[in-house]
Amino acid sequence: MIKKVAKPKSYYKYGFFMIIPLIGLVIGIILLRKGIILKDRVLSYIGLAGIFFTMVFYGWLIYYGRYSQPGKTQAVEFTKFQLNRTMQEVEIYKLGNGYYPESLQELKFQDIHAPIIDPLSQHFLSKKFAYFNYKRIGDSNYTLFSSGLDQIPNTTDDIYPNLPFSESKKFGLIKNSK
């Protein structure tokens, strides 16, 4: 029995799937491999184009999220959300224990998913990160904030939890305590 060999042009139609970034990478690798096996340069170039497109797309996403103004704005909004959740965890800790924690790491004993890492300090390819700035002040107060985009504490871009003024007397949060 004679084995039927696929024609290289029959694979060209799969090149259209490469506009979907992650799928394009997989299909690009497959088409590159088929192009090499079938000795078809066009098929190999189509595969390389899919791989290249995916790399450029994800590189652009990382750049956009990290360095563009809309990306920075979204990161700041997410940080505000996380700070509000952290403040809730600190207040719940006080309700349960009668005092505020010495450090944010103590919140992890209460809730393993407590957000204590500053999202603005995280880098995509690095495992470096920093915790939110937290300091207990006496027995009844504390300060909690993010160092902001510049990652330098006590500057103008620091981010504090959003707390309505009418509610601020109920909690121990003090803003801008150096």
C-alpha cells in the first residue's frame, strides 16, 4: 500500500489561525515543523510569521500594561482595590484579637488570601515584590499605604485606602503618618 503524502499547500489554510495569539504560536510551531519536513519554504515562513506575531503581541501587551498611561491608571485602580481589601482584613484582625497586627504577614494566619503585596511593586519577569507599607501606631491606630508608581514611600504619589470621611472615625487608619 502506498502512503499518501500530504501536499504542503493543504496546510496553508491553517495560517489564518495564527492571528489568535496563543493558538498562533502553537500552529506556527506546527507549520514550521511541517514546512521543514515537507521542504516547503512558504509553509516554514508562515509558521515563523505565526510565532513572531505571538511574540510581538505579548510583548506589546506587557509594554502597554507597564508603561502606557492607561496601563498605569488601571494598575493604580487595582492597587486601590487591594488596599481597601487589606484595610478590611486589618480591621477584622482587630475585631478578632482586640489589637492591630504588628505586621501585615500576621494577616496570612487569619486569611491566606489576604492581599498584602503591593501590585505596583511587582515586575513581570522578576520575582521581586514589596509589601504594602504598614505600621501599627500604639494600640488603636495604624497607617497603611502603597508607595505608588515611583515605589518610594512618603511621596506625593502614595496611595491610601479609600475611606469616606464620615466612616473614618470608626477605624484606626491614619493617613500620612511618617
